[in-house]
Amino acid sequence: MSALIERIRAAVGTAGLITAPDELAPYATDWRKRFFGRPLAVVRPASTAEVAQVVRACAEARTGVVPQGGNTGLCGAATPDASGSQIVLNLSRMNRVRAVDVRNNTMTAEAGCVLASLQKAAEDAGRLLPLSLAAEGSCEIGGNLSTNAGGTAVLRYGNARELVLGLEVVLPSGEIWDGLRGLRKDNTGYDLKQLFIGAEGTLGVITAAVLKLFPLPRSRATAVAALQSPEKALVLLERALDACGERLTGFELFSDFCLSLVLKHFRDAAAPFPRRFPYYGLMELSDTRPGEGAGTLVESVLEAALEDKTVIDAAIAQSDAQAQAFWKLREFVSEAQAHEGPNIKHDVSIPISGIAEFIAATDAELLRAYPGIRMVTFGHLGDGNLHYNVSPPDGGVPEAFMRELGAVNRIVHDAVARFGGSISAEHGLGQLKRGEILRYKSAIEIELMRSIKRTLDPHGIMNPGKVL
Amino acid sequence: MSALIERIRAAVGTAGLITAPDELAPYATDWRKRFFGRPLAVVRPASTAEVAQVVRACAEARTGVVPQGGNTGLCGAATPDASGSQIVLNLSRMNRVRAVDVRNNTMTAEAGCVLASLQKAAEDAGRLLPLSLAAEGSCEIGGNLSTNAGGTAVLRYGNARELVLGLEVVLPSGEIWDGLRGLRKDNTGYDLKQLFIGAEGTLGVITAAVLKLFPLPRSRATAVAALQSPEKALVLLERALDACGERLTGFELFSDFCLSLVLKHFRDAAAPFPRRFPYYGLMELSDTRPGEGAGTLVESVLEAALEDKTVIDAAIAQSDAQAQAFWKLREFVSEAQAHEGPNIKHDVSIPISGIAEFIAATDAELLRAYPGIRMVTFGHLGDGNLHYNVSPPDGGVPEAFMRELGAVNRIVHDAVARFGGSISAEHGLGQLKRGEILRYKSAIEIELMRSIKRTLDPHGIMNPGKVL
């Protein structure tokens, strides 16, 4: 193996190569600390040409390459296996914004750019990069694209996939595919970039991308609605879309148990209403027009919904601070649940029309199997995406419940399949759900995926053991 | 070959099979009458299962299959070759809307549904299917997706690709891939549907799709601005986007020569202003809110642009009839140019920021090479998409000019490549640009496309001689 290491060192220099065991550690484990790998080395190239040389060397040595960005993924896609034979290819040093074309509404950024820094660069140019998610302060755009990240503005702007116009990719052979086009329309053959987006590094290494930018919103309105049930949330969502169109940037749902966890574990958090209600819907509108338009609009939607009892109570944020406070009630759910101890997570999507029925049916089935368990139901309702998590019964033994993980997954994922949904809405498969997905995809689909993998990566060096 | 025909007859019945030479004719030629093929037979299956049986039979007989929808394509992708050995697989009998899920904002439609009928079905359900193009009265959704159609609302809603959530495809083996998911988020492996969208039938036959629907607009505003140059059009576009955001549904450009052709060949057409100007920009805003908001907004954008001379004059439509009259000035350009005699067409895209410079440089280069020729410059400026057509000099011999087609293409397409553009923005490659594209794509990209083609269609039966 040392011949490979020497070849990599010649390509990336000493600054780009880590082999000391204690320095490898941060790159060898995922963010949730569920997967522990042992890499042969961590390679940190500074340019596309260096990435190409490293991948070519690994291809010739038949050595596995695990691409890694900010290492914030939730499914272990960026963690090497424990064999000590795989290279972690960390892209963080490739962090240049190559170009911002204001009039074309595009930005060309390298894979290692931290998402928040790209949001900032766009704003400095008077534009919006709408991709936004909890990890934005440390996740990197290459990882966002490789996992087709979702986040809080998908309802209006789409997933990461929809924000990409062009890609630069180092192929498993070490060749560079320059597909960095900044075009809204290009019908000259197969849309190759789509293969690499969401492929979790199994088909090549994304080294740079051309991203779409949007006009900056000049006004916002944020509101929380108190709801009797998910069904009422769907009615409100439908009306809000109908009335607000693209102004509706986000529509989130969380249950009262979610709220109670946030209130328990975050002292600064405040309940939005003096009373408590079964569910809450968080709506955000934004508009390129300044002024009160968005506020007036959300008010009229909520007034009508209060009148006919779709909504039990409603609060519109009166300041940016209050808007942020409302968002925290939703955004802190995951962390609050973690403070509560171990739990079983799901990241599912369902056709939006079926969500209320899905929640009712799955809640009932789980409670029959595990009396007393507590559902932590929240998510991006506007996208049909639920983080449908399950905590053990109050006072129960968490370890005993966690041993049921497979059985709980089975109940939830089988229900998802019955409702025509997906068992990974926005987090990907990685190594976490690689086996699970085989139960839910047709043999034809799995074979199509495998045949593409074999074609692009005949030696199987790109992120082995992930996705497929 | 008669064994194959008998097998197909057994699959689709007499109603689904055409072999009489005079009945074959309408299916053997493209809409522009530039390609003349001779099919072995035209097969018109009525179900996905029938399509699968036909494709399987053709795969076993190694017989080429040419998928065809409404046969309105502009690059000959749906026209068989002249060998008499290929099957035209016409999908027009598969024209059922399988489902409209109002709350999920989706519609599941078979490939043979005429686009206008789907727009109508969406509207009947209180929703908008935003795909809209000149051929919508006869083009079919399977063809729209296979060519990733563009049209007049791409600025706001994206190309056909962006409107698809799921697909059903008969693979070149005759197997059926059921990817008819109605999910906004699904990160469970490679996004296979993207392969078939825009592949012009070379990787399989799209038999049905789940399409996104949107809230119905309740108000519109349409305006024409008189402009000194394409550069001024870009300034206006940037301001309109900044002020109007997603309300800006379309932004079209056409030159005064385009207007003169429309006025000459369409008696009903009226010039938008008493005077004439070098260029015109057509803007359309739409909004889910009823009332005057869109009108007020376009007025304020135009007032500011008049004040600082970005715009020389402006007219806002005062009625639906006037809005339609404005649109006709843009939409009739192509037909008006056809009345004028033969011309050389281009369907190109450029990063929007480079369009004014592209037009100036390419106009100059063409006029140096062919003094007196007349540029018919129009298109979807908001998408960076120009239909940059060239008519022979006034009084010149059209046939002589048309012999220069290859040389004119070369000047225009080389300029497109210098500006980082695409030689087929929205019409595809088909058989028309299959050779031309080899000059402009890298060897790596062509080989990636070919390797995918070989993998999915190892016997090369799907639409042979198209795209690749």
C-alpha cells in the first residue's frame, strides 16, 4: 500500500495527506457517532487536478475512495469501513467560489465550500441561494449535492437537485468531466449531472457546481397555527398554497409532544399560545416586494381558517426575533429528543394527500406493538416529508426499546410502502439504509441502479458499501 | 419479418397495427417535412402491457423501435429511417388520465395524452399544469418528457423535466419499470427517471408520468416594452426579476424585423406602438392573488425603466384580448418567417449575461460572411434561449442561401460554444443535430452517454440513429 500513499503524497503534497492515526479520527466517524471506520489515509486535495490524480491512483490500485465534505451526513455515507484499506477523500480545502454571475443568476462553487458561506456570497451579490438546513454552518455544497439535500425551503425552491445547472465531476477512472454549464435550457443528450446528484459519491466525486440564484426576498411573514390534527394541517396547507402560491416558502408540522420536549430542554423556548393543542403548523411566506403584503396575506388565510375552525388559534410573528423563536420550536425538536435519550428515527415521505391517514394508521400500529411509546412527529409537511421518530415509553428502559429498532423500522417502513412513500426522503441511504431499501424497491429498479454503477465504476472503487 | 409482425398483432390486435403503405405515411414524416422514413409497421398499443410485449418482441428480433407521440418534434427524433425495417411505436392510444390527486398537487397521465387535454384536466381540478408551448393542441406528454420540452413558462416553472415526479417506462428489454411515485422528496438511490427524460426515446419508452400541479393564477398582467437593444432587454429582465420574483412567468424578446414579418403575413396583427423600435420585450406576470397587484407591479417596473431610458416606450395590455394580441406578435414569428420562404434556424441557449454580446458578435460575423442576410432574432430571453434564425437577403435566391446551411450553422454554433452555450436549448438532437453535437461535446461526455446507452440498450433497438 505504501506505493499508493507515496503516489498520493506526490499528487497532493504533505499538506494534503493525513496518515497519523490520531489525526485520522475526526474523519473516521460520522456526525451521529453511529459508524466507526478506519481509513488507510485521509487525503485533502486542493484542486480538481489533484482529485483526479488521487482517484486515478486509487483506481489503478483498486483502492476504495470515500468522498467526504463537512461530514454532517446522517446515514454514514461519508464514513469509511473498518478494513483500514479505504481512502477518505475530504474536499474541504476546495473551497473557492469560482464565479458569481449576477445577471445569469448563477454561482460556480467548489465542492468544499461551506453552505452558509455560499448563502453569504449570494447575498453579498444581491441574490438568494435558497438551500438552507440545520447543518448549514458546517456542511459543504459537494455533500449537499451528493445527498440531494432538502431543508426548509424545498416547498418553494425544490431540493438541492433543482438548484444545479452544471457539475464538474472526477469520474471513477480519474478523468474529469467538465459539465459546468450555466444554462437554464440544454437539450443536447442525456442529462448526466443528474446521475451524480444524490448518488452519495458512488459514481464519482463532485468537485464543483453551477448553482441557481434567486431574487432576494424583501419581506417575510411567519406564523404558527394551533391544529386539532394532521388532517386540519393538510386543509390549511392546501388553502395557503392556493392563496399564496410561491410566496409560501415553508410549511412545517410538529406535534404537541415535540413542543413539550423543546420547552423541557431549552429554557429560552416559549410556547406560542397560552393553551396547548395537539399539533402546530408553522408557515413562512416571503416576497420580493417590501412592505406588509406577506403579513396581510397570512393574516387573511389564518382569519378564514379560524372562522371555519380549520385552525383553533394562530399567532403571527410581530418581529424577526419572534419569527426566529417560532422556527426554533420546530428546529430544536431533534436535539430536544436527543437530550431525552435514545430514540428511533425515520425520514420518510408520503404523497401529501395521504399523510394524515399515514400518521393515524402508523401511530395505532406502533402503539399496539409497543404500548406507551411516544411518537415525535414533525417535519416538512409542505414536501410530504415527516421525521417520524419514536421515543421509548416514559420511564421505560431505553436500551430495551432500542433493541426493537429493526422491528419498529419494519412497521414504519412497511406503512410507508403501503402509502406509496419513500423510506429516505432527504437523508439518503449511505450505509444505514442500504440493506433496508432492498425490501422496498423492485428488482428491476435495483438492477438498473447496479448496472449504472457497474458501467461508471467497473472496479467498484467509489464509496464501496454505500447506497447499493 | 412476418413472424415479428404476427407476434405484434397478437399483442396489440388489429386495431393497434398499421401495415398498409398509404396508412403508414402520416407516421413516416416529421412535422417540418424534413425527414422521410419508411417503417416496417406502425404499432399503436393501448396499454403499458402491450407496449412491453411489443418492445420485447422487437428486442428478440433485434428490430429498431421508434417511439412517437403527437409527431410535432422539430429534430426528426420520432421519424423512422428509410430502411423499411423499423417499427414506429405510436403511443397516442394510451391517453388516459389515470389519477388527479388534488391535495398532493399531482396528476398521473399516460404518454399519449395531448398536452392541452392535461392542462384542461388540471384546470378542472382547480390546478395549473404550467407546461405550455405552441404545439400543445397536438403534442403528447410522452413526447414532451422525452424531449424535455421548454415553452413559454420555463422562467417560472422550469422545463418539462422539473415538472416530473415519477415515470413508468418500458425498458429496451421489454421489462416495465414502475417509477410512478408522487413524492416531492425521495433520496433512495439514483434518480432513474432523469435518464429517460430528454433521452428522446433512446433508452426506453415512457408510458406514463406523475406530473406536478400548481395553484391556479387568478390575475395576470402582460406588457410590451420598446427597447433600443438586447442589452437594454437584459437590464429590464434583471429589474423585473428583482421586483416581481416568481410572479414573472415569461420574458420574451423579438426584434423589429420579427415584428415586420408578423405584420406583413398576419392581417389581424397590430404593432404595439405608433412608432417602431429596434427590439421589443414581452413580459408576463401572474399571481395567485386576484385583483390589480400584477398590473400595478408591472406598471411600476416599466415606469422606472422609462424614467431612466432603459425602455423607450411601453404598453400594458388593458384586456385579455390585448394580452393575446401581444403574445401573437411573438408567437407568430416562426410562421411568418416560413411564409417568407426558406430560412436557417437555430435553437440556442447562452448564459443570460452573455446574450447581448452574443447577438452583436454573431450578427456581425454573419453579415461579414453573407452581406444583406436578415437575422430573425427572438426567443425566451428569461431562459437564455434564442431562436436565432437567418433569412436570405431581400430579393436574394433562397436556394443558394440554403446551400450555405452548414456554413451558417458553423458560424452560429461556434459562437454559441465560445459563449458557453448549447446548440439545442429546447428542441433536442433527434437526427437533425446528432452529428453536429459531436463537435461541441467533450469526448468524455460523449463516451459517458454512449456507455449508458450500451448498458440500458445493449442491442441498440431503441430509436436507432437518434441523439447518439
